[in-house]
Amino acid sequence: MKFKQPLEDENLDEEFEVEPVEIIEDIGEDDGSDDDGLEETTPLAVGPLVLAAPARRDVATLDPLHIYLQEIKKFRALEPDEEFDLARRYRDEKEEQAAFILITSNLRLVVKIAMDFQRRWMKNVLDLIQEGNVGLMKAVQKFDPDKGIKFSYYASFWIKAYILKFIMDNWRMVKIGTTQAQRKLFYNLGKERQRLQAQGFDPSTSTLADNLQVSEADIVEMGQRLGQHDVSLDMKIGDDSSFTPMDFIPALEAGIEERMAADEISVLIHDNIEAIRDGLSEKELDILEQRLLADTPITLREIGDKYGITRERVRQIEARLLQKIKNQMSSTIQDFSAEWIEHEE
């Protein structure tokens, strides 16, 4: 189950704009601003991880995700005995270089997990990758090599926990349009683009406009609002590379560690909604069903007219409902971390 984006019946504002994504400045940074049930991460003094763009003229054709993938592929994966040795060196001697190698060698693990959650995240996957990197850093700090558990297996739970918490904190109402045509375009643009690509056609602006019966200007405007373009999973990451983004996505026949994460966010959302449902008022239940979970959410005005209240009052009730869901999920994320990760006392 996925939350649907509620519709607003008023003008768009800057809330829908996607902020620029900074690829990575310092993999050891954590602002510690969120009171999220996850332990605050003390930055590892491992120095900045510099991900420089390739010095080639065709760099303009690459988006930040492709550039990032091209940069991290230079860090090789470690053998288990190497991981245990590095982990012991960091645990016993706080050796910064050991922590740095453990982190950089597992950046592709973060990308794999983030790509899996991207199916449930409508924005830039680099947001998830950056948050997963914070979880990876926490795993390095907490890992006990004497437990006999693979570091990548242990780290995956910290990575997932931080990504899930990020998604939860950033799930909010998005204003997408005021007219019925804009709303229809929002829901159909991505589907139509994917349909054309699956049939081997170029989803050009003119083709999309013809098929969806809107103007080309509408297509361009909605594309700008969505804030990001599709990434081709088959596009090589640079002319001299055989890697594609698909190489970072878990295989369908993945191991048990990868399979365990496949539907976590859907299960979490469903279970947490059911946990609070009995305590919701009639209006809250209506907003939940008719706006947050509906395939075609109704407007604030329609809810308000039904109950004889203003749109602003409906908005307040919806905000209160969202906070209830967030509070419930916060405790779940805390339980999630405690269940899978042995915390230091």
C-alpha cells in the first residue's frame, strides 16, 4: 500500500519545488536535528569523500545520479576477512582510515537499498542514498566484528532504518494543481511515458501531449513541477564504463538479506494505519480514506462541504491526522531498529 498525494484546490506554491541535491560533501556528517528514535550519530573523522565529476566534455549528458554511480564504482568490495580486520582496527584503535575504507567499500550497498525504496519514493533517489550513507556510518560505529555477522548484513538494517525514517519525515502533502486537467495530467504523465517507452517509442513532449490531450506547454510545466527526469537504467555510466544503474538494483532472485527489505515500507504503512484507525474520528477516517489513501483524492472543499466546515478546518484535521501517523511510525522505526540491531548499552 502506498500513500497517495492529496490534492489541493488552490494555487501552487514553492512547496512543490524540489530543492537542489548535494551529492555528498562529507560522509561523516549528521546534523542530529531529528528526534527520531535512532541514536544521534557522532561524525566519524574520516575526512571528506570527494566525488569529482569526470573530466570529459560529455559530462553535461549525465545527471547527478550517473555521476555518483561512476565515482563510487572505483571503490572495490572487501573480502569478509578484510572487513573484520578493518572493523577491529576501528573498534579497538579508532583508526580513521579503517572506518573510511569500510564506508567507501559499502557505498554500493547503500545504492542498492535506496534503489529498492525508490519505487515508493517520488523524488530524487540521491536523497535516500545520502540518508542511507548516514546509516552506514552509524553501522561502522556500532559493528562488533566478534559477533560473527557479516558487516554488510549488519549495515543493511541501519541503512534501511535511516532511509525509512527519512521517507516518513518527508512524506507530506504536495500541491500539484488546481484544475481537473492538471490533476489528471499529474496522475497520467508518468504512466503514459512508461507505456511509450515499453513499446519502443520516444516519449517526446508532442507525443505525450497528443496522447493525453493536453498542450505541450502543460507537459513541460508539469515536468518542471515534478522536478526530475527519468533515469535510463540501461544507460552506461560514462563512455569508458560497462556499468549501468541497473547493476546497482538488487536482482529478482536476491539473497535473503535483500529479500527481507522488499516490502518493508508498504507493510509498515499498512500496519501503522491499522494501529491508529480505531482511535480516529469520523472526519479523520473520511480524510484518511478519501484523500490520503484514495487513488483519486477529493479536495479540501469537498470534505468541507460534506461536514459544513471550512477548507482551513479540514486542513487542520488532516495535519493532525498526519501527525498521528508520523508519531505511530516513529515508534515503529524505533522498534525496527531495536529488533534487528544490537545497541550498545
